[in-house]
Amino acid sequence: MVTTLSTDIGISGARVVQRCDRLGVQPYSDLERGLFRAYLMPAHAATINTVASWMSEAGMSTRIDGAGNLIGRYEGHKPNAPALLIGSHLDSVYDAGFYDRPLGVLLGIECVAALSAEGRRFSFAIEVVAFGDEEGSRFPISMICSRAMAGTLTDDDLAGTDGGGKTPEQALDLFREWVFRPMHNIDPRSAARRSEDIIAYLEPHIEQGPVLQAEDLAVGLVTGIAGQLRFDVEVTGTAAHAGTTTMHLRRDAMAGTAEMLVSIETIAREIGEDLVATAGRINAWPGSTNVIPGRVTFSLDIRSGNMERRNSAADAIEQSLRAIAKTRGLDLSWTQLQDLASSPCDKDLSALMGTAMERAGHKKRALVSGAGHDAMVMSDLCPTVMIFIRCKDGISHNPAERVRMDDTQAALDVMLEFVTLLEARA
Ligand code: GLV
Ligand code: MN
Ligand code: MN
């Protein structure tokens, strides 16, 4: 069993939590109150600059790739050895908690710091990867940065614009000036890695659900991640005077959308099992008290671990929305923005992680992730393995998100066991 180095030298799960908390406020947030860190915004650059200094302090060389991913590298016995990647993302949702994102990155840094303090190196290198976009909070698609690394980013993906009309490449052109070292290359496609250079991707993440807390467990083993579909739905009616247009002559895009949202919820509940459907963002135009809304757009996110269930739910929802639009004389545009297949974690590496959990004194509790993670994209490049860390009351994507320091220490202990077992297997 690997002994925990935390008490003597300050490397610990507690330090990971403290660092996450530090990254929860300005200048690491683009909001004055609350946390929002979108891809390639100033707070993202400030975060990279600080996290890079922690990487250097832990014994890693640092670089930023063409997609804005920060990468710290801890060499193996020999230079240029293939690497175990450990990572997660630095971006957040709007008004976020402090741990869905940097916890996995900072745990990776802590793991390397512990190894480096003991002078331990392996036949493989370790790279800690801090992805820039996972949540999709700024551009129409999510996981731009892991797609870039996995080499699956398409020209269409890069054509999407943010609310101000900028593409990711235009945003990179500004961002390059804010980070600690000049970015000579701002082509996200250049971030693609060769599979022969990578042995695996390990992602530690808070559970974002209530199971571990309910079972009084600090950590869990992720066996796979649910598949996601994202759509943009646009409902068009006629903007008209709210005082003069009688009710039966209206083409009210907002009232039609309200009926559609209830129908989405009804269909998802009827399908049941692990199927979930969410309209999380809505905009209405022209947005005046005395004008009937002429246009509404909303986002739709549909997930299930079972691809057939997920796809047939999407079909049923589309049909229902079209029927509602027809009855109300509205136009409907239904655009698919992304399709991320459900992604099982690698069986052999998960078995090794299970052994690491037992050796560190924890039960091997298997869980499926309903939340999306960079691991589901990285599985196109290399085998993936994930551990979950208990999350207070299962609350996430919310400032009330909390993680315990002793649970983070447990994750660190498991990770140190895992790299030791991986070396023994090599
Ligand atoms: C990210 O947190 C997602 O599940 O969309
Ligand atoms: Mn998230
Ligand atoms: Mn996350």
C-alpha cells in the first residue's frame, strides 16, 4: 500500500480542495459574484497561469496546445516515453460550484507532486491535462478541447460562434495574449495526439449524484458514461401588439414553447429508466411586456446509457413538437448540435482501478455516469478509466456543490495505488 505523503510535505487532498476554492473567485471567475469560467475568457487565462505554476512546482514542464489546453508533463525514466494522461476541465457552467472541473486536474498535480517528492518515476510519463472546454458554456457544442486532442474536431464544430459572433479560433487569437507563455499555434486541430504516445486517460471527478453519499463511500469506480444528444430548437410565430391581437388570432411562440416544454417532460417521464431530457436555456424575442413573442429558441439535452432509448426519445420529442407547432400555426426548426455516444470505460484498466481502490482500503462500488465527461471523447484516442469522489447531497452545477477533504485524500491514495499497479503491469 502506498503511504500518504500529505502530512509531512503538505501534498494532500486538503490542498486540492483549498486550491479549488481559491479558483472559485475573481480573477478566476468572469463574474464579480459567483463562478463562471467560460472557455478562452480572461478568467480561463488567469486560471491557466496559476495552475501552470502549481504544475511547475510539482516537477512538471508545462505547455499550452493549439486548443488552449494546459498540459504538464512529468517524464518517465526515459524521455519521450508514452504518457498516462490524468485530467479534467477548467471551464464551468454559469453560477457553478467549485469542484466540477478543476478537482480532477488538481488531483493529477497532487499525484505527480507526491511521486516527484519521493523521486519516483515510471516506464511511462505522466501528463496532467487541463482541458479548456468541456461544458460547452460558450460555443454551441461541448468538449471542444478533448475533441481537439482526440483528433475528432470537425470544421463544422469550429464554425459555431459564441453570443458575440466569435468562432473558437477568433477567441483563441485574443486569448493567446493573456496566458503566461506565447501561444505560437492557435489551430485547435494541431492539438490532436497520436495514440501511440498515450497509454490511457484517467479522469477523477466528483460524482455529481447522491449514490456514494447514500452508501457512505468516499470513492466509486465509473464503468461508463451515458450518451448525449444536444439540439437547438427555434419556434417562430408572429410578433404583434399585446393589446390589440385577440387570443384566437395570435401565433404566440412563447405559449407554443410552453406547451412543448411540458410535452418534453411528459415523454421523458413516460420512457423512464435512465432517460433524461432537459431544456436548460431559453430566449424569447422581442422581449417586451406589450409584444406577443414572435420567436423563441431553446436548448434540448437528451441522455441515456442506452443509445436506442435515447434516440427513440429524441424521435418522439421531435414528432410531438412538430405536432404542437402545426396545431398552433407556428414554424419549428430542429437542429442537432451534437451526438456523443455512450462510452464504456476500459475493462482492464477499470479492474486495475478496482484493485487500487481495495488496496487503498475502499470498496469497489461501480457506477454509471449520467454526466458527460472528457473521458467519453478521449475514448476515441485511448483507453479510459474514471473514479468518482463523493459529492455532498449529490448537488452539482450549483454553487452549493461541496466535496470533503478526506474524500479527496482517498481519491489521491487510490490514484497513487493505481499508477503503482500500472507500472507493475507494464
Ligand atoms: C457536463 O457536466 C455535462 O454533463 O453536460
Ligand atoms: Mn459539468
Ligand atoms: Mn465536469
